[in-house]
Amino acid sequence: MFDAHVHIIDPRFPLTENEGYLPEPYTIADYRKRMARFDVQGGAVVSASFQGTDQAYLKAALAELGENWVGVTRLDLDAGDDEIVELDRVGVRALRFNLKRAATDITGMTVQALRAHELAGWHVEVYVDGQMLASLQPVITKLPALSVDHLGMSEEGLPYLLDLVDRGARVKATGFGRVSMNVADTLRRIHAVNPQALMFGSDLPGTRAGRPFRDSDVDLLCDVVGADMHAVLEDNARAFYRLPARQRPEFDDPDPTLPLPATEAVGPIRREPPQEPADTIPFGAIER
């Protein structure tokens, strides 16, 4: 499994209050304990609104998590090329446009995103209510690679989201407790447009969500995508974050179906011709 959307809230690093909210700590140890039942082989640490443009926490998290983990960050608009290249070196792979909870200079962010893509191949991840997607078309069409968080958040934005998917955008199958939509139906429709679009993420710790991630969310996702389960749980995201594909071990069936033993060829079955029924023999006369 590749968890494409995780927030690490390390108390060693400062937070910025956002809309009057500050989260409780959520460390890498907390995350590993929560996901212990899953075979997590990598993921993406995503900068949240209350982490601003701080890169120290993200560098520390990626160093501790190690290989196959990447970062999604926000940058000061005056960040230089050297900073982008250095962040790419430690594993950052994308910029986040938080258009739901943060004041933004969308024009400046777009210019920065184009520069980051040219320098390091970064894509953009958008946190926005899907109803705004139509108004963002002039911006979105300029971005060379894009993903949308939390299924686009709302039923009303689904037509615009599906149009983006048809043009190559990816969608994070995350935050099922945040959205106002039929999750199973939305997953099914996105997957039907492009089987490579969906990328699983836990969204842990689920700050400000109606409910945090549940193990049953994985069951729901697998039920919807069926045979494409491995792609949605891992392969799609690894490809999007430019990581090598992971070879999964092949397991031998402990109780395989055995073939029937070979038998010698036999000739055609000989059937005896039907016999005529014997004549009826009368009973002997009975004297009275």
C-alpha cells in the first residue's frame, strides 16, 4: 500500500493557527501504530494550512520515514530555484494549492508551479471544493500535471472533476469523512473515466474532518475498483510521484487444484445388441 495523503504534526516544529484552529500532535510513531495492520510501503506527507510554508518539519519527516516517502509542500512565493532543487533532492515532489483554508495569490502560485515543474518536474495538488473547479479553469489549464484532494469534496463539483479526470487529472481517494457525496458512486464514476486516476490516502489524522479514516474505507475502495485494487492502493500513486514500481511477491497456492491423472486411451465402447425379450411361458395347468 502507498498512502498518498498523510499529515505529520510534529510538536518539535511551530504551527500557525488557522481559522482559530490548532491540531493536536500526530507523530510518525502515532501514524505507524494506527496503520500497523496494513502493509504500508511508502506515501506522501502533505503540508497542511497550519504548517504554513515551514519546510523544517517536512525535511525531518521524510528523513525519518525514509525511502519511498515523498513530500507535498507550500512555498513562499519568493522562494528561489535553489530551494526548489534542494527540496526535490530530499523527496518533495509537488506543490499544494490550499484554496479552501488559506489566503492565496493564485496567479503567483501558478507562476511558481510552472517554474517548479520546469526545474524539478513537480505537479500541483489542489485542495478545493469542487464547486470552484469551473471558475479555476483558466488556472488549471495552465498546469502540466494536477491532482485533486478528497474526491473534490462535493457532489455539485463532480461534473467538473470528471472533465478534469478525462483530461488526465488524478484524484485522491481520501477524506471520506469530509465529503458531501455518495462516496462509492463517486469512486465508481471516476474509475470508469480513467482507471489510473484514483490514488488511495488515509488523510490521517483527519483534522477537522467529520470523521477520520476507518479501515472499512479500504474495503469500500477495493469493492468498487475490483481487479484494479493494487493500482488504486499503490501503483497509480507511485507512478504519479515518479517512484519506481514495487514488485509484489507471488504467492504459491498452498492447496492448488491438481489435474486429473492421465489415463491410457481406450477404444470405442462395444455395446451388445439389444436382446429380444423371451417368450412368455404359460403357467402349468392347475387341477381342481
